[in-house]
Amino acid sequence: MATLSIKGVRKSFGSVEVLHNIDLELEDGGFLVLLGPSGCGKSTLLSIIAGLEPSSGGDVVIGDRTVNDVHPKDRNIAMVFQSYALYPTMSVRRNIGFGLEMRRVDTSSREDAIARAADLLQISHLLDRKPGQLSGGQRQRVAMGRAIVRNPDLFLFDEPLSNLDAKLRVEMRTEIKRLHDRLGTSVVYVTHDQVEAMTLGTKVAVMKGGVIQQLADPQTIYEKPANMFVAGFIGSPTMNFLTGTLEQHNGGLALHHGSAVLALTDIEPGAEAFVGKQVVAGIRPETFSKGEGPSSLTGTVDVVEPTGPDTMVVLDVGGQMISARLGSRERPHPGEPMTLNVDTSALNLFDPDTGNRI
Amino acid sequence: MAFARSRSKLVWDIGSYVVLILLAFICIAPIIWTFLTSIKLEEDIVTRNMIYIPTRITFEHYVNLWNQSGYPVLVINSMITTSVTVLICMLTGTIAAYSFSRFHFRGRTQLMLAYLIVRMFPAVLMIVPLFIVMRQVGLLDSSVGLAVAYTSFLLPLFVWMLKGFFDAAPKELESAARIDGTTRLGAMFRIVIPIARNGLLATAVFVGIAAWNEYLFALMLTTSQGSRTWPVGLQLMVGEFQLPWGMLAAGGIISILPVIVLFALVQRAMVAGITAGAVKG
């Protein structure tokens, strides 16, 4: 187990800088998720941590050791790849034990370690097969076995679940969480799936264009996104953005959008400076409830999507589409008028010019 | 309607088979004819009326060739030259192909093109400078010298072919191996080469066959029995006043035997190697 610090790491390919001055800290035993869309630099950052790619500047510190010039094999890390990267010519047993074999661990301790890892992952019956004879989920387990058998300081996962079908993905996600709870090893996990990020991470770094947009625990990321990109990226359906003017209202502040007035509570101190100006309000779909209230929006029902536990309603409010997550019993009809009350304590305000949180 | 369709299919099938059989015949007939000539009596070979199928069979051409003409030495020379060529290509070409496949260094594309350009010139153009170089370094008329000359034009083929096989091996496997504790070179030997072994075998067989059958360089760069290869030796049997058809045919058959045996042994792996990555596995 070890801490991980990334200090001012940069990476350029030719004249293109893909990582700009990345700073990260991961506590001992923590689970850091690097989350972002394709091409945001998250996998490159993981490769730099692994030592597979040299950085163009900055330091990577694992434990108390700066590892910038340390070969991947000497960093005491283990990595699970998106394609699993199992050696196709070797049996599962040798795949799992390969790292120990390379470190000249004697045969009997190696066999013990393989048996323990296989037992933990329930793949003992597969040890003599070749990777080609395994299903996707089994390969995934073998890849994890190969990682845990060495008892590394740090686990690196590069989108390990993206090749699995939906059901298996949920199962393996739980498995990874269980494994992390049991082993307590620090993890860096790359994904573009926000559900994985929210469920697994103790810390989530949302990345875009080679810059960390926000580094915080999942709850903070969800409830208090640092900017409109993070707000829009996390959550499904995505957060609604409603543009309006901030005004004084009954001694407090309120957002005016057309004829609607949303009285704001729990306002951040900086919001006063935006009185009289345009702001963007970020409203999560689940903060709506049907009916009149102190802060309500009225519009026309556009689309109704029953999902089973919830009913998703798209409401046309003065030309702006708003998604709301309502109870499963709500079954409005398209075209009919509807009024929704907003829980404004969960509302986020953003500066429309910079996109940053107010 | 259905009848017409099946009828046209039949005509099409017959047509295809006729063409295929014709092409196969063109390919195989010379080999069969050489074999038949090699087991005919001398007086049955050149006759007023062509004898297609020999009525009298003899193996005296094989015996004479082996015992009198020094043919075993030629075959051994060819084997040495071919082995050394394949060995040099394997040792240098494998590492070169790996570098081209994995590293993006300055001048990489130009260097690969330069490899190809060597193959674009006619072989004759290369012989004169090669001859001078070989004479100066004292490698003229030696098996090793001939192997080096072969390497000069077979190595590009080897590197280009093998690079394709290395490209097909996923890079993540090497990353995994490097994290597991191997060096870059260790990852190549332990992971990439075992994956690309069929490709390596196919490439080595291609180069081996090319070296085994090469004639022009061998003719120019060898002068004595000590290093002469079988294609040259066979050609030199044709004298001013004699043309030993039987022995020539026997020599031809003996020479293609190693190639046939080699193909039979490795053809499964070769086909797997050549078609690797062509379709989703």
C-alpha cells in the first residue's frame, strides 16, 4: 500500500500538449477514479503513472519514492488493461504467476500465491486453460488475478469493464469494490462511465482536454460540480441548465426565468456579485416534484419515458427543454400543461461566461 | 427457371474446374516431366518418338550424380549458405522488424523505404559493387560471403514481412509484461515472438527458399567447388559436347526435395502465419 502524488505532470506529443500541469493526491488505500470523455488524457496519465510513457515534465511519487526514471517493473505496481492483455500462449496459471516468475519467486511460494489469488477470484478450475478458451468475464478475473498476486503498492485499472456486457459489468464492478475493501491497496481507475466512477471511487478526478476539472469525492462532484462541464458530464439524465437573471427577492435572491421565479436557498457567498446579471442554474432532474410550490416552473409535457422505478418527463418551459425524474405513478400525457416545483437547496449557479460555479 | 439457374451453375462450375485444372497442370507438369526424365534410361530420353511414360525405369542418374559429379558437396554448400542467410536474417531482422514496429524514431519511415529501394533495383546492378566489396574483404568464393550477399537483398523482405506480424501483436501485452517484470527486450522474446512465431516461421521459410534457389549471385560470387551451390553446379554440368539430361533432371528433383519436406512440415504453421490477422479470430 502506498500514497500517490502527481505534481505538475505534463505530456506533449510533438507540439500538442495533451496533459497540462496535472496535480493529484491519493491517500493510502484510496480509490481514485480518472473520469472523462474519450481523448481527455486519462489513459495517458495512467500510462505515465505506470511508467509505460515518459512524462514531458513534473513528478510521479509512489509512497515516498519519486519514480520518474524508474522502469515499470521496478515501480511495484500492477495494471489491468481494457483488453485484459493476457498472454495468449501461456496457461491461466502461468499468466497469473508470470510477474512472480520474472521476480524469481521460488516455485512453491509462487504456486501458493497463484492458488490464493485464484481462490479469491473463483477461477481455480480455469488454471490449466489458455486465455482463448475463456469467456470475457473469466478473462477479466484472470487479469485481476495477475494484478493481485504480486501484492503491489498500487493497482492501475484502464477501463477494465468496458468490454463486458451490461450484466457482467455490474457484477464485476461489485467484485472490484469488494476486492478493494478486502485488500485495501490504493487504486487508480480510468473510466468514461460515470456510474463506475460514482460507485467505486473514494475520489473522482473529472478530466477534459488534459486538465483536471474537479478532484473531489463522488458526492461533492455530484452535488457541487465545479463547472458546467462537470455538471453536465455527471448524472443521467444530465443536469438541466436554465438561464435566467439573478434578482433580490424577499430579502434573499431569486432566479427569474421568463415569468417563473425560483427563490434560492443555501446560496454561496459569491452569488451576491451576480445580482442583476445573467446566470445559469443547474438543476438535477430528481430535484423536481409535481405540483405548485414556492419555486415552480410551468410548461408543456413533451415526452414521457417510464423507466420502471421512475418516469422521466421532458417539459418544454418557454422553449427550453427540462428533464425531470418523477415517481413511477406519474403518467402525464404529451401536450398537456404541467407545473413542477424545484427544490432550490440543491440548485447550482454557474457564470455563463466562464462556465464556473458561482 | 430453377432448372435454368442450376444449368448455368453447372456450366459455370465446369468452366471453373477446367481453368483450375489447366493452371494446376501448367504448374505441376514440368516437375512431373523432370521426375519422369530422371528415371528414364539415357537412350529413352532423346528419341525419335517421344516416350512420355517410361517403360524401363532406372535410378542410375541419381547414383551417378551422387557418386561422380560432386553433387553432395553442392547440396551441402547450399545448405550452409541457406542456413547462414536465415540465421543472419533472424538475428538482425527480428530486432530490426521489432524496432520498426514499436518505436517511432526520427527517420523511421525513410529507413524503411530505403530497405525497399534495395529491392527495386535489378539484381544485376548490385552484383558488380557486391563483387568488388566481397573481393576486398576476402569473402569472395565462400559460403559466408554468399550468405552475406543474399542477406543484402533478403533482409528487407524479412523485415517488412515480420514487421507486419509484429504490428498484429497487441502492444498492451508488452506493457503488461513490462509491468510484470520484463525489460523491453525480454517482453519481445517472451511475449511477442511466441505470439508471432508462425509469422516468424513463414518469413524464415520464404527467405530460406529464396536463398536455396538463388542462381545469379551464386554464379558470380563463387568460383570453386568449395562454395558453389547446387543451381550453379547443375548448370555447369551442361558441357560443350554433352547434355546429361538424366543427371540434370535427377539433380533438379534432389534439389526440390528439401523444399518439399520443409513445406510439408511447416505448411500448417505457415498458412496460419500468413493469414494471421486477416480475419477476426
